[in-house]
Amino acid sequence: MEKGVRRTIRQTVLIVLGMCLFVVALVPLYDLFCEITGLNGKTGGPYSFDPATSQPDTSRLIKVNFITNTNAGMSWAFWSEKGGIRVHPGELKEVNFFIKNTTDKVMMGQAIPSLVPVSATQYFHKTECFCFNQQILQPGEEMAMPMRFIVDRDLPKNVQSINLSYALFDITDAMGDAVVTGG
């Protein structure tokens, strides 16, 4: 009987150790999965741009597509003024996005960007973006939000199209009293 108990304990310890190793490896595995599949391409934060020192590469055009969606708990309407535009690398562009609080309560939202292909993320720079801040809307309120960006001239020649996707999340409950007071 003692031999069976030891074997069961050893197996249980190995299972627990394996689970712990899996948890530790989960984040790097997720990052690798995203890199391979092109999912969750994160864009960088604010970018400084000086139009006086930058010349667009007029020899090529890049198609930038804009995709908007809301998560299951967000009841706002969310859309871009254009489904996509063509840009010359090195050219500063602006596109407006719109949100509307379709509920009868004050709510706060946060947009999270994702960019595909992943190889383009380091070449896509936002100089201004609503995604840098949370948005508070009163019931029925609608807001236009500009997003200014530049596709770097060093974007690899094989990248001819970029998809910029925003997922809008309801963060009202997470922010608590900040929503009611507006700050």
C-alpha cells in the first residue's frame, strides 16, 4: 500500500509542477501565437512627427483599413468615417472615428488598437489618437475623435496593406466614481 501512495504523491507533484510551468510559459506562448498568426498586433504610443523634415515616398501607396468593433458588454455605436484610405509612406494623415452612447446612463469607454500584419507595427505611428485616453459620454451623446498617423518610409516593400482595428470596451464599472464626476 505504501508503494501505491508514494506513486500517487509523485504523480500529483509532477502534475502540479507541470501546471506551474505551463502558467509561467503561458505569456511567452501567447506572444508567439500572436506573432505567428498576426493577431493582437499592438501599436506604439504617441509619436513625434516633424513634417518639415519628413518627405513622403510618393513612389508607392499603402492601403490602411480601419475596423471598429465593440466587446460584448459595450452598447455604444462605434465607427470610422472611412473604411480605409491610401497613404504614401512618410505622409501624415488624419481619420475621424465616432462613438455614440446609446444608453440612458453615463458611461466610460476605452479603445484598444490592434494592427495586422505584425511586421508593420513598428512602422505605424500615431501622433494623436483617442485610444490614448478613456472617453466619457453622457446618455445619447456622440463624439468625433481624430486619429492622426504616419506610416514610416522604412515600411518593408512587401507590405502593401495594413489593417488597424479598434475594440471598444466598457470600463464604467472599473473606473467607478470617476465616470460620475467626469474625472
